[in-house]
Amino acid sequence: MTPALKVENLAKTFGVGGGLFGRPAAGVRAVRPMSFEVATGETLGIVGESGCGKSTLARMLVGLLDPTEGSIEIEGRALDNADPAAFGRLIQYMFQDPVSSLNPRKTIKQIMEAPLKRLYGMGRTERDTRIDEIFDSVNLRSEFLDRYPHEFSGGQAQRIGVARALAAAPRIIILDEPVSALDVSVQAQVLNLLRDLKTEFNLTYLFISHDLAVVEAVSDRIVVLYFGAVVEIGKAEEIFARPRHPYTKLLADSAPVVGRPLKAPEQKDSELPDPLNPPPGCAFATRCPRATEICREKEPMLEPHGGDQFAACFHPLE
Amino acid sequence: MMFLRLLFRNRLAAMGAIVLAIILILVLAIPILPLQDPDVIKTSDRFLKPFSDGHLLGTDHLGRDLLARLLHGTRLSLAVGIFAALIAATIGSAVGIVAGYFGGRIDNVIMRGIDMLMAFPYILLALAIVAALGPGLMNALIAVAAVNIPFFARNIRGITVGLAGREFIDAARLSGMGHGRIILTELLPNVLSTIVIAMSTTVGWMILETAGLSFLGLGSQPPQADLGSMLGEARSALITNPHTSIIPGIMIFLIVMSINLLGDGVRDALDPRLRSGALSRPRAKTIVDRKGEVPADDGKGLLNLQSLDTQFHVSNRVYRAVNDVSLFVNRGECLGIIGESGSGKSVTALSVMGLVASPPGVVTGGAVRYEGEDLLAAPYESLREKRGNKVAYIFQDPLSTLHPLYRVGDQLMEAIQVHHKVTDAEAKQRAIELLMSVRIPNAESRIRNYPHEMSGGMRQRVGIAMALANDPDVIIADEPTTALDVTVQAQILALLDDLRRERGLAIVFITHDFGVVAQLCDRVAVMYGGRIVEEGTTTDILDHPAHPYTKRLMDCVPELGGGKRALAAIPGLPPMVSDLPPGCAFAPRCDKATEACRKGEIALSGSETRAVRCIHPEEEIA
Ligand SMILES: Nc1ncnc2c1ncn2[C@@H]1O[C@H](COP(=O)(O)OP(=O)(O)OP(=O)(O)O)[C@@H](O)[C@H]1O
Ligand code: SF4
Ligand code: SF4
Ligand SMILES: [Mg+2]
């Protein structure tokens, strides 16, 4: 079966510095060449610390950023020129900040109509029925349509965000921290809705979050990113329970858990690598308790370590 | 409507509007007024004084009727000024939006060009343009518009840059909109009010500038009258026949004054910061207006909050953000306050040192005692002395405490020198020590960094270092790790824990994360709708939650290690504190609610160490 999404050697380097007309003086490798596949109907979780390239990756996948190299295939069709309109019918993005992603000067109806008009050229009556259907699916009342974004709570605004993404009838939705701006008691309302919609519309999700427990609860497989590269991929129920990569273990040990005593899980002076001046070899070596000579010389490749689990490490954990 | 009401609440703006309206009506009525021809010369009637026969305002040096010239001149000056403002606003805003939206090289090139324009003195530039184009009203108009373009371009670009980074612009692109449509339908409506504000505050000056060019003979050419040329022609008779200069002078004064007063009013009325009804600046200390008795000191803890009430009064609504909250914390102890957004955690924390923005915030009852002294009654001087020195804060967003334009080292030194008279060298040494104590590597070189050059985790450590700068006894940490990554969070929590053990700090730790509470806090208070609904030791609360809200909230928190699963939610939304139901605020979402829950007040009952506010608690508390 063709995967819903196939990414090959996708990479992004941002130029920094450089004068008015000069070439950029240096490059930040926000995303290093990475390849992965997502099967239709799957939820792929993406975790990693801030600055590890999660958002850059997501923005390339929807065409908001031009990749520096590599290719993106959606259901077997290559999409390589950054044109959000071409991407829009296949893949949509749900934003982290429910308020900032809705234009404060537009009514919900105007916001909902844009993708129907621009991507599908629908007429007025057709649009109205479609919006009603979508609002039904996400449990929003249609009298909300004439209101402005500031009149909604975070949870409601986030549902409107879901509704807008659905309006484009995409095959894949990228959920970038969809619940991190919400209260714990309403987070699950949105997560459960997303789960139901996935079955109803046969969607594929990429779920980006820094909350490991939430990602684990909703994903089938999880990708762990560090410093712009995939360091581990595996099944959701395995990856944090039996991490192979020392960084995944560090993440799992750092999450505050009721009943576990407080201790800093790594040395206090450990330093993050400098993106402008990346170290040779494994980017995690400066923080890694298992690092040896070879780690500082060669870059480890992603290799299978039992079952579906892949890790990029010379000395993986058992 | 709202806008007009706000506008006319400002007396001066209303006055400006009336004066301007009268002037506008007069010049619009020119065709129907019985005016003489403004350009007919009759030298026999030179310099007639005002109120002479047939010439209400007298005549000028060529015997032309001054009233007619004044009204015609006013009409021309207004038209030219407004037209120049429209041109400057249109071109300037277009340039600003394009530069701000596309950013990068386009922005760079455009803004350097604008900088170059601004490098010339204003009036010199206008003179140069007129000199190049030749004198004439049209050219004066072009010159005045041109010199005002940079003002609009810069203002609008600034706003656009902020907007262009907002996610709704990305969302519009994903909806299939092109750049042109995004600029017109997404950006423009959001910058329109800024354009109007910029225009209303500059049009007066533009009228003045055109008059200036005409005065120098570079604008309107004889015999055509505008206010500037009238003044210019009257200059030679300034002493002998002052009325020929005074009359157009007064008119210019009236126009510019009324437009500027109105413009300021428009700006204030459109400015959202002033919308909420707060037309005054926030005060240095929260207003305290206690209705009831001040509770007597009960001697608990180092910091002791007794029945604290803090409210926000916004137009006719009262938001009861903190409602009868009592808390205390001892030396070396960590007290957790847990609750969802809007539950009043932060306002409780800010009330302690009088940091709640006022207006609209008012402390309406209770006491905050530090070593027994009531801080609410303390004068501002004593409060300021204690801020940072005795009680320090750490906020969620370290950028809100760090100034973006100063090096972190300088900011730390300043924090130290506010309370201690030490030399710069000593302060610097202390700043380095502080950064080392919060485990920032390379502290000596890091003090030269600006906040934006540090990662989020580093900045938060600087925030903690600032809080520690004066060796406080109490630290109030408001979600200090919420914006951070788990690995950094773990380090910061461990750091705070060490600090309280080593230095005997009392910590009030505000969070919504039970995992964090479990690891760091000795005691916990759970807040909901501005009230404490449950309190007790951390183990009691986590192992035996008694309030239904606490229990259900804990069920909502996903824990690592459970694999793929459905998560629990509490139906409904947290209550608005401006519209609390009678009885238990949780009743609409509680599955154990009965009739009694929706009636009167429910008291916090139990002992000093373990209490719950519920009539059907999950567990009987000991
Ligand atoms: N426009 C840009 N110019 C230069 N560097 C950039 C730009 N955008 C992102 N970066 C850099 O790329 C790297 C990855 O950033 P990205 O925003 O993808 O991280 P993230 O994992 O989404 O972080 P967060 O969780 O904080 O949003 C970072 O080092 C960041 O500083
Ligand atoms: S490759 Fe070496 S340094 Fe990198 S994670 Fe593995 S053991 Fe650690
Ligand atoms: S008082 Fe009643 S409504 Fe409130 S939490 Fe207890 S049982 Fe539920
Ligand atoms: Mg991000």
C-alpha cells in the first residue's frame, strides 16, 4: 500500500547573517536530512525539545517553507515546490495557539469559507451546507458562525481550528501542539474529538507535542528528534518504556511523574550544542553518559534495534 | 457608537471636534454664502479695518475682501493638507505593509531607503523637493506628502511585522490565498486603525507645513489665497495693519489645534489598551479598599495570607478573581498552588506584593502578613523596599522580567544595586556568582549576552538569578517551568529544591502540573473559580483527593507509560469569575452535585492542615 506520507532526505538550512545583498554568512541546519513514512490512518507522534526542528519540519510538510533538499510524497504524488495552495488540498496544519491562528477581524464564517472558496471554488449554497456538516462533526453550534474569534474560549477556538483544517478535506493533518494551550480538564475533550474525526474522515495525523504522556496516549508510532535529526523511531508503547537511544531515556526520565523523587536526570553543566557551530559526530555526545571516542568523530546512522524500533546511536541501551 | 462615546468622553477632543465642524461647515457653505470675489482688487479700499462697511473682516493690501479670502484660503489649505495626508498615508502604508509582510531582503531595501529619506531634516527635504519641481501648490502638496511617507511606512511596517508572524497568516496561505489577497483581506483590516490614528495625528502638521511653504512663496501662487500665502503677503504690513496677519494666523491656530485635539482623542479611543475603561496608567501599587475588618494576626508562617479578596472592576462587571483565600508558608517549605487557567493562582501571587494592575484590580478584603506585618496597609516605600529584597518573583515568561535591550549582566547588577550600595565591580562579581549558582555555564562571558541570545531555559535561569539577587526569604514562582522543555524543567525544579534546602527559602510554587507538585511541594492548595477548594499535604492530596474537582482533574492528567489510550476529560468549562453560580462553583460540571450544592456558601471545613470545600467529599478527611 502506498503510504499517506513519504519523506525522503528532507532537510532545511536557514541562512544567517550576510549583508543587504551578500550571501548568508552561515547556515543553521534546522532539519538535517531525514526520511520516514506514515501509513494511512496512522498517528505519528513527533517529540523533541524546543529548537529541535519540529515546527520547521511541519512547515515544510505543508509547503509554508521551501525545503533545502529532499522530497515529499503524499499518497504517491510528489510535492516539491512550496505552494501552500497545492499542498492545502492534501495536507493541513492545525496551529498551536488557538487565538493567534484566527484573524481577529473576521467572522468564523469568513474564516471557514476561505479554504472552500480558494481551494475548491465552491459556490455559496454549497459552502453553507459543507460548513454546516463540518460544524456538526466538531460539535460546534452554527450560531457561532457570525461571531468573532475573541468571543471563544481556548477549547472552542481550537475546535474552530480543527473545523478549518477539515474544510480543506485534506488526507493528512499536522497537529502542532494542539492541546498545549488548553487546560488539563478540557485537553481530552479536544483529543477525543480528534480521535473520532480521524475514524470518520479516514485521516492520517502527525502529532507534534512536547508532552510525552499526551503523545504516547494518542500515537501509534513516535519519532524522537534531537538537534534537527531523527534519533529514534518506535512504537508508542515501547519507545519510552524501553528506549534505545540515551536521549529518549533522558526525556522519559525528565517528565515529572507522581511518586518519583525529584532529581535532575543529567549533570547540571551539560551544554546544548551550538546550532551555528555543530560538533562533529553525535550531536548528543556532550550530554551523553555513554559517549566514547567514536561518538565524537562519526555521525551515528538510524539502525534497527529489535522489532520496529530504530535508533541512531553507537552504544544503544538494551 | 462605542467609539464615538469614548471619543467624546474626552472633553478636549469634543471641543476640537466642534471647532473643526464649524470651520468645515463654513468652508463647505462658501458657494451659498454671500461672499465677495476673493480676487477682485480695489486699491482705493486698501487696509480697511475689520467691521468696516461691506467688509466684515476688512481688506488686505490690495483692497481684497479678507473674509472671502479667509474662507477660500481655509478651504484650499484644508483640502491640500488632507489630500497630502491621504497620499502620504496610502503610499506610506502600502510601503510599510509590503516591507513588513515580505520581510527579508525586500524589507531591508525598502527600509534603508526610508532611513535615507529620514536622514534629511524634515523641512530641508520639503524645500529641496519644491526647489526641484518648481514652486506651485501641487508641488508643495507633493513635497509635504513625500516627507510624511516615512512616518507612515515605519509605523505600519512595525505593526505588520508583528502580524505577519501570527499564525492566522499561515492559515490563510494554507487556505489557498495568494499574497495580494492576504495583504488586502487579512493584514489591511488589522492595520487600518493604526493608519487612521497615524493620519489623525499628522494631518494638522501637514496643513501647517503646506502653509509654511506657501508663506515662503513656494506654495500657492498669487492671486490664489491659501492661509500660508495670506500670511506671507501680510508680512510687510505686520506693524501697520496687524489684522491682515492676525486673521489668517488665528485660523491656522484654530485648525491645527482642533485637528490635533481631535486626533489625540481618536488615538486614545482606538487604542485597545485604553478600551477597557482604564484611562489612567496603572499605579505602582494595587489599590486596597478593604470593606470588612482586617483579620487579626494569627501568627502562622513567614508569609501569611488571610481571607484575601482581590477583584477586578471593569465597566459594570466585578471579577472575583481571588475569593477568601487563606494560605501560609514557612521557612524552608514549599507550598504548591494548583489550578487551571483563570482559577486565580496568579492574582493571588501578585496580590502579595501589590503587583496586581490597578485599576482595574482592587484588594477588597483580608490581610497579607510578612513576619506579622500587614503588607496591604504598608506604605509604598516599605513595599518597594521588600519587593525583591524579602519577597521575589519568578514568572512564567522570563522575557517579561528581562528588558530586551540590556545585557543580562547589567540587569542583574541593577537589581543588586537597587537594594545594596555596592561598587560596580562588586555587583558584577555578585552577578557572575548568581549566574553560576543557577548553573549557567561560562557565566563570565554570559553576562554580556542579551536576553534574546539565550535559550528559553537559560533565560529562566537568569530569571531565577534575578529573584535570588538580594537573598530573599520568600520566592513566589508562577509557572516558572511551563514554557520549558522537560529536561530543562527537571533541572530547574532540582535547582529550586536545592535552594530551599540550602538557604531555607520559603517557596510558593504555582503550577497546573500534578507531577511537578508531587516532586517539589510539601503542601498543596487546589484553586477553582477564585477559591481554595481543597488543601493538605502533598501525599494526602495525591493519594486521597477529597474534592471531586481534584479527583477528576488528576484523572485528566495523562501519565507516561500507559501506551495508546483514551484520556479522561471533565465536561464543560471552568466558570467565569464574573458570573459565579450560587453555591459550589464546580456544581455545573460535578457528577455528585445535589440541590444543596447549588444553594448557599459552602465552607472550607477540616483542620489547619487538611480541608475541603464540598458537601459530598470523595473521602472523609481526618
Ligand atoms: N527563520 C529562521 N531563521 C533562522 N533560524 C531559524 C528560523 N526558524 C527556525 N530557526 C532555527 O531552527 C531550529 C529549529 O526551529 P523550530 O522552530 O523548528 O523548533 P521547534 O522544535 O518547533 O521548537 P519549539 O518547540 O520551541 O517551537 C532552531 O535552532 C531555530 O532557532
Ligand atoms: S552515539 Fe554515542 S554520544 Fe550519541 S547517543 Fe549514542 S552513545 Fe551517546
Ligand atoms: S459541593 Fe457538591 S457540586 Fe460541589 S464539588 Fe462537592 S458534590 Fe460537587
Ligand atoms: Mg514549535
